[in-house]
Amino acid sequence: MKQSKQIFSAKNYWLTFVLIVGTFGLILSKTAKTTNPLPLDSFVDEFVIEGPERVCLITGNRIEEFFGGGDADTDFYRWTISEPTGAPRVFQGGESVQTLAFTFSQAGTHTINLIISRGGIPVSNLTKVVEVLPGAEVSLLGDYALCPGDELTLRALDPSTVGLADYSFEWTDENGDVVSSDNELLVDDEGEFQVKYFLQNSLGEAECENVLTTQVRFAVDFDLDVNGVNFCPGNVIVAFAEPQAQGRWYYQKEGEPEVFINQSNFLQLSTANLAGFGDYTLIFELVNENNLSCVIRKTHDFTFGQNPQFRIEEENSASECLAEDGALRIFADGDIDLIYYVIDEETNGPGFSLSAGEELVIPGLRSGVYTFEAFANGCRFTLGTVVTLQDVPDQLRFSVDPDSIVPETCSDEGKNNGSFTVFFENGPIDLIYELYTERGDLVGTGVLESDELEDIEFVIEVPGGIFYFEVFIPEEPSEEGEDDEEEGEEGDEDDDEEDNRCMVPFVERIEVPGLPQVEFTVPTVFKFCEIYELVPETTQPLEFLLRNKATGEERVGQTFTITEAGDYELIGRHLDFPEEICPTKVELSIEDVDPVDFEIEFLSQDCVGNQVWEANILNYDPSEVRIRWYDEAGEVVSTGINMSPVTYGEYEVEMQPRNILGTCPTPPTKFIVPEPVLSVPVDLDASLLCPFGPDATITLDTDFENVGRIRWRYFDEDGEITVLTVEENSSSIVATVSGTYEVTVYNSINTTCEIGRTNIDIEISDNLTQFEVPEEELVICERYEWIPESNFSLVYTLTYPNGEQVTKNPDERFVLNQSGEYEIRGADPNNPICPNVKTFEVRVVDAIIFSAELIDQSCEGEFTYEANIGNSAPEDVLITWRNSGGQELGNSPIFTTSTPGTYTLEVQPAGSLPCDIELDEFTIEAPILSVDAFLQAGVICPDDLSTVIDLEIDLPEEVERIEWFFTDLNGNSESLPQFQNLFEAVAEREGTYEVFVYNELGCLLDDEMILILQSVDDIRPVVKELYEICAEYEIGETINPGNFSTYEWYLDDRLLSTSPTYKPQLVGTYTLVVNSQENCEYITTFEVEEECELKVSLPNAIIPGSSDRNFLIYSNFLIDELDVWIFNKWGQEVFSCSERSLVENSVSCVWDGFYRGEKLPIGAYAVRIHYKNTQEGIEQTMMTTLTVID
């Protein structure tokens, strides 16, 4: 359904409504009920139930129409029909039921009541009584067959009809001429006839009228089509009528009575079902059931003849190969119309005829097997025989031992062929054999090659039966024949070439005993759906085996459940005589089809509830499906794709594919045929129609599930009707004017069928909300927050002069910021009361643009502010100075204070509501009247020309200006403008330096002075140029450069330590930076090298007594202890020395070369040195020699 909409788009205020009322009078009065119903008698001529007073159930249920009159566009009809039994039937609606078609099914008195309403007001209440009579028994049929020259009586009603004499009849022919006024009509010619019969009421009007029509035709002539006139044993007679017609079939043998065959439009009759040989008449009888006196019969004569009867005996055998001196004698046991013999499927001679008992000798025959073909009584019959050979060539001599004949035997799936053995007396040879049946039919031939025969016996397998057997040597092809084979095939001379084959038949017939097979019937090619029970039919005690040829699966039993399509083999075996009666195997081809896939669809329903349902078949053509619709009682109600139910409840549909065996195991599909909804409850609810809005909302309450269309109409006070087409299918509408509103609902299945309607009266309400607004002009500054006054909880909508609308809840403020007229609407959302609308005037003045400006501040801490009000005059404004506590401090434009704190300035227009403005807030901080200044500097170092004086201030942010001054040692002062406003100054001369600091107002905050002198300190850092270390053993010297205030030890550019002493552990160039006690900086460098080997060195020769050539030991910094021994060549110790706590790179164990006061003699002496590092526990010994010279 659509959402609610306004019916009329124009929105008017209450004053507009008042004008309309004044202009148009009653059109929009406050009266809710605007329809002025007229008395019922004013519509007497307009409303009437037109229809029969008497109804006859002529052929069962009877549909009659009743017309209610009135105006179908505006009126609502409610029909109530009371039947003899059952609850009253109610039908209601608009134009769809102005004419009611009612089905009468009960005999007896019926009462019809019709109430017509217009605009919701009943305008007619009518009643009509209808007598329903049982119908007369009709005798007239739809068509008749009339035999030429006959007369036929047509009867309209059965003579036993009650009150037959009260009926009037009128027969007319196809030209419309009245030909009878009785119940019966005698005709002798074909044509279409119509009879009208009726009863007359008291006014002489026809009631219970019915019309019957029939067609009289001359009986149709036809031909009988039969497939022959001569039939033989084993033939089938096929016959049908042309054009096809249903009738009775008979045959009559000459001299015997007729025999009924069947009733159909087609005949297939086996001659085995006839009463023996003879002449017959086939009869087809077409009977008209509507005119039993008119019977048409057609006949066809035919003969069922016996096959030709004759015997053949050998008169003379052939003397030798190719000799044409053999002869056969034919004995005719019956008349033979024509007989001849056939060799190699070729007819020999023109043939001849024989009479019963006559004999005939056929001479000039070679040896071999002969087939004779004879005709008699229209029947053909063949018989085989042989002409034997007297002088058989040695290589073709053979015999068949009767004892070698093997009969047929039963196999698992059928029969094994029998056989006979051919014995060649003179060994293997290349030859050809031929095998003929008793009837002379060639059934076998083969080539016997000598190299394939292992012995002289040859076994031939054959089924059971009587056979003739012959052999011959194949002819050698000529060379020309081999070379010109194609030419030989094309030439006609080959057909006349002489047959030089020597045919040697066996002298006797060979009889191989056969066995019967079991008999059963089963469909061999069929379709099934999902599952089928295959049951072979037989009268014998059999067991069956079913084999799936694709999978090899086998099952044994009497019945078989088929679930898979495919090719099967069915083998039947005899249970009692399995060796005497052989199995029979039947090939089965089975196809699986799908169940019928369909959907049940509801198609239509008329206004009185007649429904049509359809089965939508998805995977078959409907002609390929058998359809059954069942009602609740299980009765078949339809066999087509459509079904029209006569009752309601649960129905079933069964769908089965045609041309299959069995059925699909699909249960019938159940569905519910619901009882049609012919009426639904309809109710309307409406809100108030208010003069200032909102409009009335009319809401429909009904059974929407069964509603497919909604129509709205409006009735004004004059009865004029407006169809609200825009509101079609809306579940609610908006009414803007008073009057009567009607809604009509229609069936969701058939939207032309009305199932309910109602109406509601709408009037304008005068119950309005109450609230207060300013009565005089309201003057505001820029904006004003306002709340309407009311004793009710209202929701307000304020319309500004510029048209903007704002909605507020109760206790929420409106901001008034425009000059002009305001309109406010007050609505009560919690109570059924209409909104009210009021207006008021507002004038807006501008706010003063102002600010507080600082105009003066003294060095003693006093502040002076002034209120800047722009172009406004002081007398037009109100000035207020306040402290942070809101205390008012003054109202003049000038404000002075020496008290720190937060202050505000407010400036408002004089004579107006206060502006909603932001106060100008300013803060007076406590003034800084002094700061602490401090000067720091060192002496002028010896290596420098100046030093730096640093100025430190505790509150530097308060300082605006800095001035420097210098006074030398003689008392001479001067300004240092180059350091103006700098926090440091460079002192190049000895004397007193003084600094003055001022704030931004030029007030002195502090001054400070410092004395600068030249440095007299001569202490410098002391280090060696080179130091040796052994980092592996952490051996090295700790360096102490002297006493200074700070130390910085660097390796390259990396700071390693700030300690007074330092023990290097890395190789490289070091830098030492120190500061003296006077803060003078000194820098020196030294090298550090790696040395981890204990080293000792000594002279290799000495001169005793020479101070330049004495013996001594040099050792590096790693050696702590040293022992030396010197021995002469006899091992005598001449010198020894021990040193402990050796100094780095020192000389020890000095010896002048004297032993016991005397010079050592010249020669070589052994030296043994033992040295060690006590810290790491390293000891080493060195052996060497020392030479004493001179």
C-alpha cells in the first residue's frame, strides 16, 4: 500500500477558511455530517430487483442474473440470498455486483434481499421471492443419424416428466420456421432443429425457459479397407473403416453363422483364430446409438486357403558328376496352381500345374539338393529334396554315421546346437559344403581346406531339425578370370557360364533332435520412472535370472525391481525339467524417465468465488503426461492442466508420464484450495481536522492480506462525489476539508471484485491550544531567547519574518533575531486538541561594538583602561566595569586600578533588552618592579686577549633594555654601546664592568658590576710524548698531568674521561684539555703505542775496564725482575746480578769485566739471563755469548 498523502495540496489558514465559509455557505461548515440523506421512497422508481420469479433446475445447477438498478458509480450493493437449507449467502460491492449472477442448486423457496447505500446512507431495501423448481427430464440428444428413406421422431422431454402438460413447446428448423408446438417432432430429412420449452406465469410471461438443439444427419457412408483376399496359415488379417469409425467386427464362414470379433475402429485377426480353411466374409457394422433403427453394414469376402500339398521322391540318381540323367517324381496331394524348382536361389523353367493325385517326373537333373516352390489357394509352400550321385569321385566320398548325430542340449542361457559328423573316406581335401533345411532353405555353407583338417572327420554344428547336406570341390578360376575380374563382373557372359561343380549330396535326410525352450512374455523395450517391478508372465514353473549387461550384476527371482536404465538380459529356466526344456534368453532395453516436474499455480477467481487453478508442467509436453486432480473426497475433478474446484479444502494433483510401465513413486502433490474471500471487515479511524492544521488523517483498518485495491471517494454537502484517484491503494489519506469520506476495498485476487466498504464524517474542530505571546512590540538587542507562556506542555513552531521555521519542545527557548512579524503555532502532541496560531511584532537593535584598552601604566604599578565604544555616543550606551567577582567598579569610560586581577567591560544599548553579548574580559597581572641580575666572568688568560662576561637574570622575559659600562683601574668610565641589549660582553681590558636592565616601560629593574684582571698562574699539564701499553694484559702507565680544575681526555675527537688521571688502553693520538683554577684552558697531546713482548738487550762484546764498553742490560717496561749469570768456558761463574722492581726502559746489571779484581782474559763467555713480569706471571730465560776483547 502507498503511504499517506494529502488529498488537496492547498493549505489555508483559519482566516482563509472563514472567508470560504462566508463565500460558499454550507460547503465548509463545522457540521461533521455533511450528507443529507433522502427518504427511501424518493428512490422507489430508481431501485428494483429485476429477475425471474421462478427458476427451473433444468440440467442441474442454474445460473440466473438479478439487476439491482441504482448508480453503479456511486452505490453500494449488499445482496443476501436465503436458500431452503444452509446459511444465507451474502454478496456485496459496487459496480461489480450491480448485476448478481447466482447459481441455484436447491429446489424450493429462495428469498433475495438487496440493500443499496449511497455515501454510506442506505437508500433502498428490496426483497424478492424466487421459487426454484426441479428441472424436467430432457430426452432430446445432441445429434441423430437418419438412414435415407426412414423417418425419425425427435422428443424434447421425457413423457414421465411431472406436469408435462403445463409446458409449452416451440420447434423451429434451421431457417427459423416453426415446425411443431408439441413435445415430439417427426422428421424425414437432415438438418438442425431447435426446441424451446417453458412455463407461463400468471402474467403470461415465459419462465423456466430452456432451449435444446439437435443435429440430424444422414448416416455417413464409408469404405472397408482390408489387406488382402487370400490368406494362408500364419497370416494376419488387417482391416479398418475409411474414414475411420467405431463399429462391430464379425466374420462368417460360408454356410456357418456370424462370429463376433470385437468393437473397435481397427482390426488385426490371425488366421489361426479362424474356423478352418474355406471362404469367409468379413463384416463391419456401424451402429448409431441415437437411432438404433439405422444400421450401416459393409462386407469383404476372403479365402483362407491351405498350403500346396505335395511329395517328392527320387526317380533316378545321377550316374556321374555333371551327368544330367537324374530324375525326381512329384506326387500332388492337392491341386497345385504352379510349381518349379530353385537352384542357388534361381528359378528354373516356367513351372507347371498339377491336379490332386497327379504325378510328374522331372528328368535331366544333376546330382545335388533341389528346392521346389509351389503355389495353391493363393498360398506359397517350399520343399527340399536331393538327387543322389551313383559314381562319387574318390576324393568326395563321405558318410554320416547316424550314431554321430548329437541332439540339442540345454545350456545355462538357452540351447547348445546339436551336430553330425561327416567322414571322408580318402582323407582331407579342399572342398565346400552346403546345408539345407527340410523346406529347402540354405542355412549354412563353409569351406573345408585340407591343411586345416587334421583327420578325415568333420563335425558340423546345427540346431535341431531335418537337413540336407552336400559337398563339392570349388572350381579353379581361369587366368583370364583372375586378370580381368572386373571385366568379368561387368560382362553378361559370366551369367551363362556352365556350372562344372560336382555336387555330392548325402543320400538321406539328416535329422538332429531338438529341444523345446521355456515360454514366457515380458516387455522387451520400455520406459520406467525411478522404479519398476518387472514380472515375467508364464504358465510354466520357471526361475528367472536378470543380468545388467553393462555392470554384469545378476539377480535371480520371480520379480525384479528395476531402478537403473540400460540393456539387460532376462533368462528363464524350467524348474522341473531343466534338461528337457531349455532356457530362453530375452534382450531388454530399458529407459529411465524423470518424474513430472510441475508447479501448481492459481490463475483466477471471479467475484462470486469461482476459481481456476493450473498445473505448470516444466519438463514435459502436457500431451505426454497423465493428469489427475482430486478433491477432498478423492474424486477426480479434472484430467487437464486446468481445474475449477467446486468445493474448498485440501486437493491433490497426480502427474505421471505417459507411455511408461508402472508409475513414478512420487506422491500426489497436496495443496489447499482456500475458501474465497467475498467480504472483509472495513473500519475507518480519523484524527481531528484543525483550522490551522494538521489536516485529518483517515486510516483504514481491514484485512490487508486479502485486499488488492483500495478506492477512496469524497462526498460534499450537496452530494457531489469526487473520486480520489491520487489516493488509489493508500491505506491512509489526509483530509483537508469537511465532508464524508468513503473507502472501498477489492479482492487481492481479482481487483474488480468489491469485498467491503465504509465511510466516515469529518468536521472542523474548534478545540485549540492556549498560550501567551507579547501583546506590544518587543524591542531586543540582536537576539533574544524567548519561551512562550502556557499551562500546557506544547510543542511550538515559530515562523520568522523571513519565512524560516523552528520547532521547539516545551521549556526550550526560541532565539528572536529578526525584525518584523512572528507567527507561532502551538500543538499538543499528547492530547487530541488542535494547534493554535498567534502573531507578535519584534524590533531588533544592533549590539554595541566595544573593547577595553590599556592607555597607561606607571613604574609604581598603577594601570589605566578606557572603554572604546566606536562611533556610539556615551549617552546612548550603558558602561559597566566589574571585577572577577562580578562587583560593579564603575560606569565611566575611564577605569584605573593598581590591584592585579581579572576584570570585565560590558557595554549595552540604552533603553533595550540586554544584548546577548560576550563581555570583554581582561587580566591585570601583578607588575614586576625589580629583577635579580648576576655577572660571571674569569680572568684574562695568558694565551688569550680577552674574556667573556655573562649576564644572568632570574626573569629575563621582564627585561626590555640592557646597557653596559666600563671603568678602568684609574677610575675612567665609558659606555659600551656595542653590547646594548646583549646578555654577554667581551672584556679586553682590566677594570670594572657594570650592567643596567630596564623593563618595557623604561623602569630600572636592577644593576650589577664585576672586576676583570690578567691571569698570573704558570702551571701547565705535564705528559710524555709517548706511552707504551699492553692492552692484552691491561699493562700501562697511569698518567697524572698535575692539579687543575677540570680535565678532558680525548682519543682523536672522542671524549674518554674527565678524571684527573687516566690510564690509556688504546693505541692512538691523545689530546688532554685542562682548565686552571683561574678557568684558563690548556691543551697538550701524546702518543700511545702497543708493546706486549718482554724485551732484553745487551752488548755481544766488552772491553774490561772501558767505561764505554762495559757490560749492561737494557729491559722494557714489561720486565719487573731480572737475574744474570756469566760463565767461563770451564763453567766457572765470573759475574751475577739480580734486579727487582725495575723501572721502565732502565739499564741494570752494569759490569766492568773484572773478576776478583782482574781483567777477564780474552775469549768467549756464556751468559744466562732470567727475567719475568710479576703482574701477569710471565717468565723467560735467554742464553747467549759474550766476547771479551783487548
